Amino acid sequence: MPTPTVLPAEVARDLEEFSIEVPSWAYGNSGTRFKVFSTPGTPRDPFEKIADAAQTHAYTGLAPRVSLHHPWDRVEDVAALRAHADELGVSLGMINSNTFQDDEYKFGSLTHSEPAIRRRAIAHHLECLDVMREAGSHELKIWLADGTNYAGQDSIRARQDHLAASLQEIYAGLREGERLVLEYKFFEPAFYHTDVPDWGTSLLHCLALGEQAQVVLDTGHHAPGTNIEFIVAQLLRQQRLGAFDFNSRNYADDDLIVGAADPFQLFRILFEIVQQDAHRPASGVNFMLDECHNLESKIQGQIRSVLNVQETLAKALLVDREALADAQSRHDVLEAHGILMDAFWTDVRPALAAFREERGLPADPFAAFRASGYEEKIAAERVGGNQMGWGA
């Protein structure tokens, strides 16, 4: 397929409507279990996080929403944070709960054997719903670190029963138009079993809760070799794919820049989405990043990530779906595969550069931001105070 200099009108239209939500925590200090590194200019409060996130949107036009983490992003006046975001051209997005850092949750939160601890975890999520409404959002995301490290440590069945009952109480706190999205993770920090380890477990709980409960798919939360696009297809069939957490992994939950490790996997996932028109806002699927930039520049890492998603989505939109369906109907395996590969290998960067310039954006947002001086400015201004990061 030749390199296009102009995107087809229907592709440009879909890209115009597409957006990605960025995580506030990506702009703070992060690292591994061994070390969290600091960087000059790192935000010292949620207001500075929002300011940095607004840079990602200003240069790319792709990231108009910022996910918050509660209580990491706790502020006295959520309305003031919301107004701050509005002034900078972004809005506050999904609220992420946190029941994995308090000592009380050492042996579980919503799945804990002690009713008092489960009650504390439920109350935290109901508080998150209040924050969500103050922020102008309508989505609560739950990821649990709950699980066990050793066989026999606890009753797997009892923990599932506790989880179901706890989620039901949280779900009952939703109002019309709001939704709960339940994330899953194959392992870590629990190493024997995790209480929500896979899409099937998450889906079962969401089906039991009701239509306002949907599944979050984090691309790093699977066993090696998992066919993630198959999971996407299944969840879309059930209308239960609520959101994506995009990132890349080489070995486990690495939280690297999306598309960095396996760009073809990202293409396959996005093509499955395109086939079912789930990339369009009407689908209700929230496309988000969940990454930690412990070595690279945080804002630059987020800019590169959203551009990687946009570039790959453009390739997925270029697939000749009629020709593909015809080849599939004739069981022409190599022709069908070749049609996908032609789109994947297409260089869409010149056409995307023109697409951006037509919309008043820099042709190369990454280079434009690097030349802006913003990072040098915040490094000079943000002196003193405590930089935000994991647990802050």
C-alpha cells in the first residue's frame, strides 16, 4: 500500500472524533519495586499534574480528559481543581479507587474476611463516587490488589462471595448515567491467586451487578501470549467493554509506552475495535493510558503514547474491510492476512502531519513540545515542596 499524503475523508472523520484519557499519576514520580526516581519539575500537587496533562492535549489534540486517583489526587476543593482543568482546556475523567496501600488491606479489602475491613473499603468507594460527581465525571474504576500468596492461606470461594457482596453495595450507590468499571490483573502483588485475575472473572461480576458495570482491559495484565484481541471481541459482543488501559509490556505489568514493545499487537487490538465501530464515541468505550514513566520524560512519554495510538488507529482504519471480508469468505488465508499486513506497514505519518496542521496543531507534536521550553520552565519554577508520586 503506497504512503498516503492525505487521509481518506472517512478516516479523518473518525480520527477527528477519537480521544484518549491520560492518567494523572503518569506525570508524577514512579519506578519499580526497587526504586522511585525523582525528576526536576515533577508536579507537587494535583493542580500541577493537570497543568502538565494539559500540555499533552495542547500539542496533540488527543487527550482532553485526565483520570484522577483517589486519594493520591485528594484536594480540599474538587470544584477548584475542575475549574483549573477547564481553564487549561481539559476535563476531569475517571476516578480510580485505592485499597492497596493501607495496612488494613494487607490481607484484602473488598474480599477481606473481616466485615469491618470490607466496610471500610466499601466506604472508600462510596466516597470516590462523591468525588466523581464533584469532578463532573460519571465513571468509577476499581482495581484490586486482593489475593493470596500461598495455597491454603484463605478460602478462594469465600473471598469471591465477599467480593460479590461488596461490589453490590458499591453498585447500589450509582445513579442513572454513571458506571462502575472493574479491572483485572493476572498477578501481582498477589502471587498464588488474585481475586480478579482475568476478563472472565471481571465479566461474571459485572453481569451479576447490572448494565452499569463493565470491564476494564489493561493490555499489560495478561499471561504471555494471550490473544488480547479475542478478549476485546468477546467483551464487545456482550456490550461489556467499558474502558482500555493502554500500555506495553515485555514480561509482566511493565507499564511502558503503548506500542513500544509490540506495535503489531496494538494494531490487531485496534483493528478488532474498528471492525465493531467501538472506536467511535457512541460506543461508550473509554480509551485511556495507564503508564509509569520512571526513566523517560513524563510529558514526552504521554505525548509519544497518544501519538502511537493515533498512528496505529489510522492504520487500522485503512484496512480494506470489503476486500478482507471477500478473502475470508473464500478462505483465502494468505490474501486475508496480506490485506491486514498491507495496512499495518503503511506509513501514515505524512498524512497525519497534514491532518494535524489542518486543525491548527503542530505537524510533529513531540518535536514541538520538546522545543517549547516548558520542561525547563517547570524545572526552574517548581522548587521546594514534595514531588508527587506513588503513595502521594
